[in-house]
Amino acid sequence: MQRSMRFLVLGSVCALLALACIMLYERLGSSVDAQGVLQEPFALIPVAWLFFAAATYFGVRYWRSRSAEIHTNLDRKNDDVD
């Protein structure tokens, strides 16, 4: 597997996990118990943000490695023409 494709796959998986955390948070919902304490799956919010940040990081890495591959291929083609 090419290096740039690894970044694309990792970024996609992290984005899907972030979306899953947000959907699970909405699905579980929040409630107030008999003592008046709010019960909610709050830990899913920062976990979703971490996955979103990781997806952004891998997306940028994919973009940079892909553009480097394109420039390398263009340079090779230009060398072949000369």
C-alpha cells in the first residue's frame, strides 16, 4: 500500500469514528436522576474531537504526500523529455 493511501485510510477511519462518537452521544442522550444529577456520556465529546483532530492531521498528511508524489512524477517526466 502506498504511503499516501495509508494516510487516506487512517484519516477516513478517524473521521468515521468521530462521527460514530457524535451519533452515539446523541443516541444515548442525557437525563437527570432522582438526586438531580445530570447523567450523560460526556466522555464521547472529547473523544470525538480527538478523532476529528486525528482525521484532519491525516488528511493534511495525505494531501502533502500526494502532492509530493505528483511533483516527483512530473520531475521524472521532465527529465525523460530532456
